[in-house]
Amino acid sequence: MNTYTTDKIRNVVLLGHGGCGKTSLAEAMAFVSGYTTRLGKVTDGNTISDYDKEEIKRKFSISTSVVPVEWQGYKINLLDTPGYFDFVGEVEEAVAAADAAVIVVSGKAGVEVGTEKAWELCEKYKLPRMFFVSEMDVDHASFREVVEKLTGLYGKKIAPFYQPIRENEKFVGYINVMKMAGRRFTGIGTREECEIPDYCKDNLDICREAMMDAVAETSEEFMERYFAGDEFSVSEIRAAMTFNVNDGSIVPVSMGSNTEIRNIHNLMNDIVELFPSPDKRECAGINMKTNEIFAANYDFSKSKSAYIFKTIVDPFIGKYSLMKVCSGVVKADDTIYDVDKENEEKISKLYILRGNKPEEVKELHAGDIGAIAKLTAARTGDSLATKAAPIRYGKTEISKPYTYKRYTAKNKGDEDKISQALSKMMHEDLTLKSVNDAENRQTLLYGMGDQQLDIVVSKLLDKYKVEIELSKPKVAFRETIRKKADVEYKYKKQSGGHGQYGHVKMTFEPSGDLDTPYVFDQIVVGGAVPKNYFPAVEKGVQESVAKGPLAGYPVVGVKAVLYDGSYHPVDSSEMAFKTAASQAFKKGFLEASPVLLEPIVSLKVIVPDSYTGDVMGDLNKRRGRVLGMNPIAGGKQVIEADVPMMELYGYCTDLRSMTGGRGSYSYEFARYEQAPSDVQQKEIDARAAKDGE
């Protein structure tokens, strides 16, 4: 591929709901641009961007892939992203690397929740955007309905550029709304002028009015002319579009067919003409040597620097660090400095990736996207620069995973292999986390949803030849007491030679501090128990609180006081007093009205207004206490509640089905509270059954 200067580069992320046609659009653009000679299909599993075995098997995108295409002297770096919410981390990485977005909407399914989420991401990152309505060749696809829905959601900034011409249920041409001229398709990327059919004129008036509204909104002068009944010229409309698409005050709507490759050329023309080159966007880091702000702004004349926005780790093709060059020109034989890891590495080869196919290039200019192979220490989010000017960029904000399951190796001895494989997968996917929960003797796998975790299981088997099983995780209960108990325990053992003798009298009561396992004190008078045995008594308590007598959970909030006892000058030992204390603890604990405590989390659920009733009703069923509701922008509410941790298992799936995917949640541990008697009994019975085995 040729080397492109910054002004000739367009970095475009394809966003939208799962199944709306993003991957097939990337495929159509690669075909129209001449990069491929055969149109791949998602159903056939032969597209450029869905190359992973899991993607081919499941027929949807799981990770972001880059598809660079050349068009009329420009390079368009297409970032094809997954549409399903479990893979939002991939989308966030791609959006952070893009300079503009095409939000794909299915003409048949219409505006879906994924469309709205894509818009919200563009708002967050202030990305210029346009809509592309796909599947115009499909029966019952309605461009007019999509435009009306978008206008209802986002107001007068929605500007339809084209309107489809359909004859006998076939997509045969389009009307250029700006020029008010009809075009009929004659081949791939070719068309001829035609008359505007009468049956299109009603819808054309709607589209034309929407476009004129959008243009009029861009300035007061245009607004006055518009109300005065003045018509805008094509050049005036085009100029307004070019200027205002960049700041998001106009959002064009295009349409076409990915499978029949219709109107794709117009979309690519619009991307080149209307979307900004990287140097029109701001980008700043910090020079770690001088602590000054470095305004990179994709200026090729400044010191070289780049940001790794994604990592690909594959057992077959190796490791690639995908980067966006933020300033300067990165060349194939450069030595680069990883600012985060503070180490230098030599670049042997520089690549662009088309899906998973690397293609060598000599250099990459500021604003371009490329890849470096086998950077040993580099991770997603690292900044690359020179040692003389170590520029560090802010890391992309990636969603935090809250769905988790316990995982175990299916075959004994595979634990190390699984750990290494998961480590590689976590380099690729920042929303995936493996946590060792030593307290409950379990390992946990965190992700954005059940689907993501299922795919991890599948990938481990397919790529790394190891099997894991997912199951419901154990909840970290605690045990404590509510009353005071006074107990005595005498440990006496005689077995030839020295015997064992330890005798303690102790009280156990609530300490009032549930953050500390135990508090130990002694008030022994007259040397009934010698001082040198006090540490042994405390050790007996310390070992006992690790696994409580009630159901085997850690003990908290107990105050143990040694007040009396006796000893034997020959047979007493530290071991005997430790044993006596631990037995006294068990006895005293069970006499002091023991209870199980369960972890309570502070939960925040963000949902559109219309779903608040359903969500609050569901939280009540989960033994949650709703603390309040706060309205936020976009007609949404933040519901705050305290909920028992054990009741949140499976909440991600339930919340999505309740809210049509529009709800999101987060939580953090708050405190421990006494569990209801039925929950306690269940846990105690489970422990008894385990002991019985």
C-alpha cells in the first residue's frame, strides 16, 4: 500500500446494533475500492474482518478489526466493531482511535438500542458522524421510517442525503436529495441519470425538508433566508455540510445495499469529502521529561509519538500492537521508547493489518493506523515515543466488567496452561479479568456478560487446547456472634512421658467492629495462666477465626478475653494452650447466638425513565432496598439501591431483557449485614452435607 500523508487519511469507525450490517459494509467498501475481487459474506464465513474461528462459527463480530481501503487518492481506515454489548470494550478502543463514525442502521429492523448506544459513544468522544441505512434491497425496508425515527430522537440535525428508488420490490436507484436528481444503477459503482418517479415525490419532500431544516439550523443568516422562502444552492448546501458535519451540528443520512453493492461509492465519496482528516482533530499528551503538555494534534512535523489502542495475541499469527500515530512519522527501522514500561525496542518491521493479514509498509504518517509485531512488554494503552521526548497519552476509558462466574479446569494439571492462555486473552480484551479468590478457594472470570464468558471457554478449547467449566460462584459470607458467652475448656492428654495440659476460661462477645476478625485481651490475675502462654492462647483464637464453626466462613467482630485457667508445671505447653483456646472458641461461638453475615453492595442502575418501575420491582424481589432515584441527561434515571451480593448473580442478562438492552449497572462492596434465617439455614445445611461427605 502507498504511504499517505495526514490530510489524505480518514479513520472511520463502523458502529451499530448487532446484525445491522457493519461487517458486510466493510466488505462492500473493500470490494468497490478494488482491494478484493470477490465479495465475502458473513453467512459464508469468508469476510476480511470476521476472521476469528469464533466469529465465523457464530456469524457475528467479536473483536474490532481494521480494514484499510484506498479511494480516489485517499486512505480510509475502517474500524469494524462488534455490535453485541458483551464486546463493548472492543468498541470503546476503536472509537478512541477513530476521527469519525458511520452508524449503520438496518433498513428492515430500523433504529435499535445499539443505534442509540453508538450515538451516545459519538457524543462522548465528540465524533463527527453519519448514518448509513443498510439492506435497502430487502422487502419491508423503510428508509422514510428510519429518517423519521432519527429525527424524532436527535432533532433537526438529521439530514437525509439520498432517497431510494424501488421498483417491483427491487432497489434500482436513488435520488440525490441535494441536487434533486434521480440516478439509476447500471453496474457496480456506475449509474445513469433518470427521471424522479412520481411515487417517490411525497417521501422526497420529507427528505428535502429535513435536509433544508438541518442546513438552516447552521447559521442565523441561513435561518432568515429559509423562513423567507429562499432556496439554498447545491454549493451552499455542500459548504454547510462540510463545515457542520465536523462539529456534529449536521448528521447526514446515507443508504444503500451491502450485498448488492449499491450506493457504496457515494458513501465513500461522502467519507472523503465530509469527514475530517486527523489533523483537524485535537490530540494532546504530557512530556514526561518536562511535565509540559504536548499538543500532538497529528502534526507530522513534530516529535514522533503513538498510542497503542488494541493488542492482538494469536497462537498462529503472533502478537501485534495496533497503534495510531499521534505525531511525527514512524518508520520501519526506528527505535521506539515505551513510555509506560520505560524500555526501548527496535522496530524491525512496520505493518498495516487488513483483518488478520499483515502488509509491510515503510512508514506511517501522523494520524495513520498501523501495527508493530512482537513488542515484548507493550500493552494496550501504552504510549510510544522517543527517549528524548517521552510523550504519554491518557488511556482509553474501558467499561468495567461486573458479570462473573467461577471457573475450574476440566483436567487436573491444566491450571498453569489455563492461566497463561487467560493472560494472553486479557492482553487482547481489557474487559476480561481473572481473579483468584483465595478466601473461598475459587478462581473467578469477570466479563461484560454471559455471552463473552461462553466465548472465552470456546476460545480456550479451540486456540489453546485447554478446557474450563463455568459455575455459580460462592458468596463470601462471614460469621459473627450477637451475645456474650462464658466458657471453660481443659485440654488434657496423657501418653507416656510428658502429657499435654492447657486450661482456659474465656468470654466471647461482639466487638462491634465487623472489619476486624477478632480482638484479644487477657485479665488473668495471680498467674493462673503464665504470661508466656498468652500468645499461644491468642494463636488458638487467630487460627479459629479463619474458618468459623457455623458454616466454615471467616469470623468477624468477636472479642475474646482470657480471664482465668490453670497450668501444669511439666505437662503444659504452648501447643496445649493453643488447642484449649481453639476448642473454647468453638464452644463459646456456638453458645453466643452465632449468625451468618452476607455481603451487601451499593448498586447503581442507569435506565430510561420508562423502565424504572420494572427495575425497582425486580430489585425488591432481589431483597434490595431502593435508596433513591436521580434524573440525568437523555431522559434517564439513576436508581441507587443496597442489594445482597448473592442476589446479583445473572443480573446482567435479566436487566438487558427487562430494558431491551438499554439499562446498565455498576456496584461496589458496601458492608456486611445479617442474612435472613432461610439463607443462613441453607448455607449451614450445605456445610453439614459437605462435612457428611
